[in-house]
Amino acid sequence: MSNALHEPGLAVHVEDLTVSYHAKPVLWDIDFDVPPGVMAAIVGPNGAGKSTLIKSILGLVRPTAGHVRIHGRPYDSQRSHVGYVPQRSSVDWDFPTNALDVVTMGLYGHLGWLRRPGRNERDKAMHALTQVGMQDYADRQISQLSGGQQQRVFLARALVQEADVYFLDEPMAGVDATTERAIVDILRKLRDDGKTVIVVHHDLQTVQTYFDWMLILNVRVIAQGPVSEIYTPENLRKAYGGQIALLEGDATLGRDADGKVIPFEGQGKG
């Protein structure tokens, strides 16, 4: 594969990406572009392929077709410039380690696995814990932390990598309102510092408040671009079908089988 720059002006460039499981397409012919320095949401219903898209970009899932570029180059050559926070439900939280060690693991890509982290690395990890308000829990076993605290620790592990592009898979799922606000504030600061932040997000009610760029996905790309242009009743109905009801143009809710309005949260994996 050529290492020639391809779309170097984009933080993320995905072209003609298709992913299939057992011959069934999970993502079909995806073109997805993210400019640098934005906070982007990936939204869509259950089974839309949101998590699969991130995993494909990161080389964790092998696509059937298509290619990915991070700042114009293949992911393998840009790995050290990318941070990743997986879904909390995909992590073994019973693993016997403390919060500081989890964050320090984020530096192994720079250290190499044969070199042990020293004082400098521990200081960087502690600084990242301080950024997410978890410095007092550095020695706490991760299994003893609440869900929101665990999520903050994993965010600190991504921060310590000092990446240019961050991918987060539903970081606000299952956390309390205080933790959600703290996470959003940290992500906004990353964006304001020129980083690119891409988030699989499940709560449509907060998209317009939190994000400035978005992709609406349901196996295929429904729409992408600035939130102010893309967040429309028409685009959301194309993705979610009859589940969508827009109230006064800015509050997006779902309806259950009986037609009762419910908060549009917990869209779940996809």
C-alpha cells in the first residue's frame, strides 16, 4: 500500500468502506470525512454500525473493501497520533490493577513494551488523572470505581497519549450528569486546542449542544457535515424511521410501541 498523502487536509478520510459479518453488510460503501479541530458525533439507531465504523478506522475490524486515512496517511503509520476510548461494557473491570496503572498503559505505544515506565511516565499519568478529576483515586483498584469514575480513568488513558485525533465509543453512556458534563468539558478543551474528537453518541437531545459536526449513519451514510445543517427532521427520520418525533425543532424524542414519548437515550451498541 502506498504511503503517499491522500486528503491530507482531513483529520479522518474514509472512502468506499464496506464491512460484512457472515456475508451480511454491517457498513455499506461508507464515505466519511472529518475536518481537523472539530467535535464530531456519530449517531444512528441500534445496529447502524457506529461502533463497527470506529473499529474499522482503528484496524480492529477488517473491512471487506475501502480504505482509511488519518491526516492523509494509513492508520498504521499514524497509530501514535490516535487516542481511543472503547465502550465501558467491553472492558474487563475485574482485572487487578489500579487507576494510575491503567492510565500509564496509554504510554506503552510510545515506550514500547520492553521499557518499563519511569517517574516521567507516572507524572504524566497523574497529570492526566488530575485533568479528569480522578487524582485522589490513583491507587484505587478499577473494580472498586463507579461506572462514571471508570469512564474518567479511560478518558485519562487516552489524554496521556497526547494524540491529534480521539475516538470515543459512547463515553457518556451510563454515567451521571456531573460526569457527563466533565467529559464534555474535557472534549471541548481538546477541540479548542486543535485536536479532532469523534464520538459515538446515543442521546440525540444533546447533539446540538455538544457537537459541531456529525455523521448520521444507518448501515449507509444518511448525512454528514456541520450539525447546524445536518440535524434536521428529514435526515433523522431517514435514519430512525418512525421512532423520531421532533418537538419545537430542537428536542428529539423517541416513541414506544404504544406511541408514548420516551427520552431518546440508550440507543445502545451499533
